[in-house]
Amino acid sequence: MAEHTVKAFDEDITRLRGLITEMGGLAEVAIQESLDAMVRGDEELAAKVVKRDKKIDALESEVDKLAVRIIALRAPMADDLREVIAALKIAGVIERIGDYSKNIAKRVGEIESRKHFEPLTLLPAMGELAGEMVHDVLTAYAARNAELALEVIAADAKVDAFYNSIFRNVVSYMVENPATISSAAQLLFVARNIERIGDHATNVAEMVHFSATGLYPPDEDR
């Protein structure tokens, strides 16, 4: 491969990594801000989260176009091809994480009487766990760190356990306080979206592991 072609390929890969990193950064912010808005009842902040999701969508489109261009013009092989394919898939998953954060933000105005709605206090800790998974998997992607990717996969069990605990607590609260059923149902929807963020971070971790090693994680790690 000619030197100028190698340089152009390296520049394309660097650009691809940069787009994924930018998408991931925006998704991290969206998770945090959507939950902050939910806890505080800040509909203005929630609206910003919803609006900013369009930027994540636009970046995904850029990744798609660049990945196709790299495959068509550079004909990458082995490790390089794995990285391009992984980036293409990862971009789609990050876009979905952004959508889940947007869904949470859209529910901000549906929770009533926040000062007396105890289950709302359970969300931040669960959201923090899911946010840490997203942060760690993006770090693993940037460093091509298969071991860190496995740690992210293992952490998903904690998010699932948190969701189950919140589900039981909220259902009990609904039974004891029938007037809160509507708000409680919205809270369960939010918790489910956080749980799905954890699942998607796990999906990214599996792709990072594949990109770094050429192998998907063994079943016991998934």
C-alpha cells in the first residue's frame, strides 16, 4: 500500500474513533442530565436533552458514511476491518442509548408531587451505575482494552439487580398509595430505560472485546 494511501487510511480511522468518542460523550451527558431533570422536575433541562439528541443522530449518520467509505475505498483487512465494523455497530448502540435518555427526559413533566414521592430517590444511584458503564466502555473502546470491556459486562448484573429492587419498591408504594399510580408507572418506565442503557453498554463492551481480540466474550462473561 502506498505511503499516502496508508496515511489517508490512518486519518480515516482516527476520524472514525473521534466520532464514536464524541457520540459517547454526548450520550454520557444525556444520561446524567435526563436524570437530574427527572429528580428536580426541571423541564427546561429535559427539553435540552431532547433537542441535543439530534446531534447524536447526526454523528451516527457521519459514522455510517465514513465506515462505508473506508470499506469501499481502503479495503481494510483483519484487525482494521474488525475495527471499522465494530465502530459501525457501536455507533448504532450509542444512538439507542441517546434515545433512552431522551425517553427519560420526556417523562419529566409526568411525575407529580416530587417532594412526597419517595421512589424518586432510588433513581440517581441506578443511573450512576449505568452511566459508569457507558463511561468505562468508551474508555475500553478508546484503549482497545478487552479486560475493561469484560468488567463492564460484569457490571450489568448490578444494574439489573437495582432495577429489580426498584420495581419491587415502586409496586409496593403503588399499593400503599393508590393516588400515585400514574407517577409510579412513569418511574418504572424510567427505571426500565436505565436498565436498557446498561444492556446497551454491555453490547458495546462485547463489540470492543471483538474488535480488540477477534473473539466475542465467552458465554459465562455475558
